[in-house]
Amino acid sequence: MNFLIADTFTASFNRLSGLDQKAVKASVFDLQMDPTGNGLQLHRIDKSKDQNFWSARVNRDIRLIVHKTGNSLLVAYVGHHDDAYAWAERRRIEAHPRTGAVQIVELRERVEEVAPPATLDFVFPEAAKTEETVAVQPALFASLDDDALLSIGVPTDWLADVRAASEDGFFALTAHLPAEASEALLEYAATGRLVAPAPVPAIADPFAHPDALRRIRLIADQEELEQALAFPWEKWGVFLHPSQRALVERSFAGPARVAGSAGTGKTIVAIHRAVRLARENPNAKVLLASFSEPLAAELAKKILVLAPETGGIVPRITTASFQGIAEQLFQLEHGVRPRIAGDVVLRERLRAAATSTALKGFSERFLLSEWTNVIDAWGLTSLEAYSTIQRMGRKSRLGPNQRARLWPVFQAVRDALAAERYTTWADVFTGLADALTTRENKPFDHVVIDEAQDLAPAELRFFAALAPAKPDGLFLSGDVGQRIFQHPFSWASLGVDVRGRSHTLKVCYRTSQQIRRAADKLLPTVLRDTDGLEDERRGIISVFDGPAPEVKSLADLAAEADAVRQAVATWLGDGIAPHEVGLFVRTSQLVPRARAAIAGLTGEGEMTTAPMSLAKGLEFRAVVVMACDEGILPLDERVADAADEAELDNIYETERRLLYVACTRAREHLLLTGVTPTSEYLADFMS
């Protein structure tokens, strides 16, 4: 008899307490060893219309729901007694009449309410609305007939509901539809194209259908069962959705890019491309790089889930941060690690150079900014190069005479750093790019870059030189809306022209519709890069609904801490695990404020508390963004440090994007708090 586990079981299992999970594991192992269920007190669920549903006793209150047929035993659900029975009474498991795939179908007549009541996009307790006008939304799928809907796996019970659904109504429906149907309909809503799957040859076992394999897993032995019970969250984190698959499998003649707002799966596309390229060529070496070491470590974990080491793929995929891979290659080239000059050293050398050259009329703040964003960023080594460079994003215009006065200062800084054997990261990347450009044999066959929006000019030059000039040599993923560390510049000017090979993902799989809509208000609807490519943020659709985000303006720090503690305690009580909770603040100095708010809560040590700048690439079921106070967002010290008007504009823009990044780490729950007066950005979030 085949022993199978459904994703509905792993999801319900993950919501149980640790003690109950331990008991469930023992019962499932017993059931695998003896599918007859002797000793588990199996009982048929009489009120279910599917006569193959049985319950198995785990302890006094917990019940397993299994589906028994002649040659298979499917573990479908687990929960407290009443919840488990109610789940089985509302469902049937059957092969779809058109696709042939086994589906877990919720009975239409047992669903009391499909469309949710109208709600606000956010909750702001201090400004409760007495009346709300809800615009009538058009039906999204009215033009699709039964044949079209059946072709994508919509159960017959739900055809009429799908055809009548508006945008908000459809999000309520997604919880009741099989994943393949929901995803095809989402693709249609986002692009206007209904992509029916290619016909699958008749399969004797409906559990072996490709769509069925996405939600039901055949368990061969106890080791596989252990894995199925241990990795529900990671499994979700690497799942490839149809809207992403084409970008994974497509071959590009030159550099290519995938864009999209937070949660649309850009990183998942990057991971799958790296694995696909390594799998297709057993000799290929692939670099998968991201902005920071923590992000690179997360990529490595997901690679292991997607491609276990037994396949020989993982050893040929190098995961590293931008600076990490540069440091490795620098050591191979020079035999030592680079000695990087920090801000303190640079300020001292700039001050000394300005004094020795008797430079007047330029502030120390301006000199550091000009060095960082122009001289060092672009690797300028001569007055001629400085005289002709376009100072992107700089509104303080410098004529030829001013540049001629400034250049001796910057040359003196370069000479001083070289004499002391200092270098900068920009110089490291530039030097490696120069060395790699002339080499025919590259260290990697394919280079895949995540978080590419924060690449600096020297870093982009380095990766362009590192990637071989052949199809699929360089692939980049990123979101202009999440650029928080770099001024915009032209990729094409550095030889990385992705025009015609840039694609935007439109379906958000990570963040609820309510959170995504609120966070999107922080950014323009269209973001245009220096090369003219547009990231269109209209038409983005999230695949699921959730509670509205909350915004709370508190009188003092104690009131804020109480509000945060109460919210987190409620989430934990609802079954969210401590490691699925993240708390973010603007700076590392504010982290103790977040930690104090959760002090004493169960599992406080497992919760993430971090600055917003470290939120990139992370994912949580519930997120608190704290300390959204005036003077903190945007950060006063950054505003005061602006060298010119353009840099001030960029600071306001990146501070807004930092908040966007922090908010979009949340999957289901989001709370923003601040002490009055709060940040001006909260007004946009609530608009």
C-alpha cells in the first residue's frame, strides 16, 4: 500500500504545539509501519460525503485525518478533535474530471461565506471610520467559460463562484481552490493570458499526476517521513510557481534581468536558475551571489533543500556575498586579504589633503560624499577622467575650474592610501574587473546575482568581467523599489545592457494582499532606471488575503512596548512560532527598544530583532516595525549629513524604501508603531 502525505497535513501539523507535534510524529510513524491503523482507534467519519475519510486518535484531543482507498493511505490533516472532524466533513479527495490530478476539494455547499466583508487597507484605531463607501468591482473571469476553467483544474463545484469573483472576492476564493487553478487564474488576472497546462498522458495512478505531486508526496521510508515533517517552511520557500518557471528555463543570449516588487519570487527564480544551469552541464561552475553574508547563507540553505548534496550539484554552486567572492579572488590574485580603509581613515586623509592643498570653499561632508559617490565609485585616477564623468544624481554642478581645484585633493588621498597599503572595496572590485576582462578562462561558467539593485558601479563591472561572454553568462534579479544603498547609474554604460532581456514578475506569493497594498503606497507606481527600463508596480496581485496591517501612534515608550508585547503574544497564542516573528527598527542603537518590548515572552530569544537595513531577503509570518518616530524616519543625522540637494532627495527616497523593505518582510501580520509625533511616512502608508 502507498503511504502518502498531503501539504494540508504538513501545514496543520506546523500549527500545533511542540508537545502535540511529538505525539503526532509517533502516530504517523506507527501508521507508516502498520497502515491498518491497529492501535490508533480508526473511525470512519460518517458526516463526510467522502466515505474514505477516517480519523485516528493521537491523544485525548488530537486527531489525524487519513484518506484510505484500496491501494493508498493518505495522511491529510491533523488538529484538535472538533477542528479535525469539521475539516474532513467539508472536503472530498478525488481526481479532477478534466486534468486527472488528485485534488483536495472543499465542498461548496459547506462553505458559509466565500467573499469577505469589506475592510480597510489598514487599521488605525485612533481614526475609526463611521462610514465606508465600497466601490463595485468588475468580475475578473466573466469571459471564461466552463471549458476554459476546467482546463486549468477548477473543480466543478466552484465554476460559478470563480466566474462571478471580483478582485477582492477572488482572494477569498483562493483558499478554497487547488493551487494549479488559483495560479492560472492569478496569471490571467495579471497578464490577461489563460495558460492551460500541456495535456498529460493518461496516468493509471492519479496521485502521480504532476499537479497532484505538488501537494501530495509519496513517502518511501522513515527517513523521507522525517524530512516531510521537518521542512514545511523551507519547502514553501523554494517552491517554483508557473509565472516564474519560464524565466528559470529560458536561455538568454546576453545579460538578463528579472524584476518585480517584494515577494514576487525574484530570489526563487535566481536559485532555480543556478540549480538548472548546474544540473544541465555536469562540468559547469555556477556563482550565486547576494548583497550580504546573511543573505548568501540563506541562499545556500535553500540550494540544499532544492538540490540535496547527493546529486553532485551543490558542490558546483558557490554562494557568496558581493564582497565575499571579491575577497576570495583578491587573495588568490595577491596572496593577502585587502586592507580596507573605513570612513574614519577616509575623513582623516581627506582633511589632511584639503589642508595641504589649501583647498577652500568645500565642506568636509561634501568631499567625503564626492569621493564615495564619484571618485572611488567610478575608479577615477586622473583629472581627465574626472573632467568628463557624469556625476549621476548630483545637483551641485562642478565646472572645469572647480574640478581642477578638487582633483589634487583626491589624488593626494589616493597616494596616501597607497603608501599605507590601504585600499577600498571599490578599488578591489575595479582591480579585479581589469584583471578578469583580459582572461579567456573565467572562474565560473555562469554568474547569477540576487539583490542586483544595490550593485555599485565597480561591483557591476566586476561581475560583468567575471561572467563569460556566452549565453546565460550573467543573470541578475532585483527590485528598483528596494534600492537602499546605491545612487542610480546606467548599467548599459558598463556593458551590462539588459534591455529586451528584462522581465517583471507580477504575482506576489509572500505577502498578503492587505500588506502589499499598504506598503506599495510608500513608492511611486512606476519606477524608471537610468537606462529607461520601467518597473511597473500597477497590476501586482497577491495570492492570498490576510488581516489588515495596523498602525499605532503611542504616547510614550512604555505604551509602545505594551502594544508590541500584546500583539506578539496574540500571534504566539494563535500558533505562530517565535522564529516566525521579526521586529525591525531604523538603527542598531534602537534594537534594545525592540528587545525590551518582547522581554519575558515565550521564545523571545528565537525572535529576530534587527535594523531595517538587515531585513533584505528575510521572511516572517509576522512583523513589527517599531520606533517610526519623527526624526528617526527619515533619520535626522542622515538628513543633516546631505552634501547637496540631490543627495537630500536621495536620502528621503532611500529612507522611504527602507520602510518598504521592512514592511514587506511580513507574510500575514504587520504592525507599525511609533511615539508621537510619528514619521511623516506613516501618513502615506495610511492614505
